Amino acid sequence: MSDVLLRVIAADGQIKMTAVSTRELTEKARQIHKTLPVATAALGRALAAASMLGSGIKHENGSLTFQLNGKGPLGTVIAVSDSYGNVRGYVDEPSVDLPLRADGKLDVGAAVGGDGYLTVIRDLGFGEPYIGSVQIVSGEIAEDVAAYLVESEQARAACALGVLIDTDQSVRAAGGYIIELLPGAPDELIDGLESAISVVGSVSSVLDSGTAEDLVNMLLVGYEPRILEKREIEYRCNCSRERVRGVLASLGKSDIEEIEASKEVTEIICHFCNTAYRFTPEEIKEIIGKSKE
Ligand SMILES: [Zn+2]
């Protein structure tokens, strides 16, 4: 079953919800980066969050970068979404392994670390990008997303993210949701949603046996949810030989002359998909020539 993103409104437009199921794309990320479970969970949560936040960008060429720097053993966790919700990402240290928490769950908070920032860069496809940053609350990511939404967009928001890892370390279920309340929403609506959120519980267990639609219907029961849009999303990297050439051409002249002087084939590997691009010394010379023009 392919991954989906749902955009939903409920309670006469007072509730806005985005929900994703992301098992396939999280498993793809795991295979590309050979992540161990706690890294798979952290990256999977970041990818789901980036997809939901990025899909709200209106302009086709827009993108969203979701970056966690919590000084934990995973290093930086990065997820990038296009304006449709397709994502790519990586963690600095994919083979980090940590003991489970006392409750038997993966310790994503300790792996990400709680001393640093969540930075969200929204490139609307034109002009300067908007950069928002909040102090990491727990490193469990969903809480950090909610804090970001509250602080940067003054929204009343709830976020849940989950990745369930199977016994063979593959991804068994993954996804999440963001619920935002319009300003002026009555207190009983907030109370009702809070109790629905606690009754529904873990996102990954809902998605293990159900769909993103089930998540919407369980959380918004009684609020007449209406699915405005359903998109199929996937793990997608936009790198290409041309783009890598462009990056090389934009390097400083001394950097690129150093590469050229080595007289060896230069290999550049894409962080997001591990594709290797090789350039001969002649090609590097040609790129230098172009960048001088
Ligand atoms: Zn790539």
C-alpha cells in the first residue's frame, strides 16, 4: 500500500488536520541509509513531520527543510519535503544504537538529544526563505513540532508521530498527524480533542492495523471531518548530475583547483540517496573554465 497524505477540515473549519501514513518511504530511507532502529525511528518521525509541514506550501517550487540539532549521538537529523509532501532525509550517524527506555520503547529523545534547536526553513519558491527555530523540548520530535507551531505560527497545535520497527528491523508502520485549531475555537472543542488524542493513543499502533483515514475518523469522531485532499507521497531525491555540476561550479576557485590538481576521478555522493557522481579531471577542468566565465 502506498504512502498517503490527507488534508482534512472538521468542526465547520475550526479544526485543520494533516495526517500521513509513511511506512514505505520510511523503509526506503532505512534501506538507503542502513539505519539501526533508533535512527530509523528518529529519521522516520522527521520525514513524516517534514512532509506534513512542507505540503502546506502553496508554490510548486517550494520546499521545507526540517533540521534537528540536539547534540545527541545521532548528530543532525535532516528531512526535506517538496511542496507536495514527497520527502528525503538523513541522519549523521545512522548506526547509533541505544538501550531501550524503561517502557520498552526506542529512546529517540536521547538519540536526538535535548540540547539544541529544531530549525524549519520554508522556501516558498521565490524570495528569501523563512527560517524558524525553537529550542528542542524533548528530542522526541512530535513535541518539538508542536512547540514550533505554537511559537512560530501562534497556532494551537497538537502533533503525534510514530514509527514501529519490526523484529527484523524493517519498518512495520509509520506516520503521524498535526491538528491545528483556528483562533477563537471554544474550550470544549479543545477539551474534546485532547481526550480523543489520549483515547486514540499511539499513532503507529493505529497505522499498524489501519490507515491514515482511520486515524482521522478516530480523532475527529463527532466533528464531521471532511477529507479535502488525498495525495500519494514517496521518498524522492531530486539530485542529478547537472545539479552536482552546479554545486561544483559554485565552489571557491581554490577549492576546485585543488580537486583538479589531484588528477584523480572525483566522486561526489548525494547525502540523501547515496547516488555517486564521478567526474574525471578533464570534466573538473571544464567546470572550472565555466565558473570563470
Ligand atoms: Zn540524491
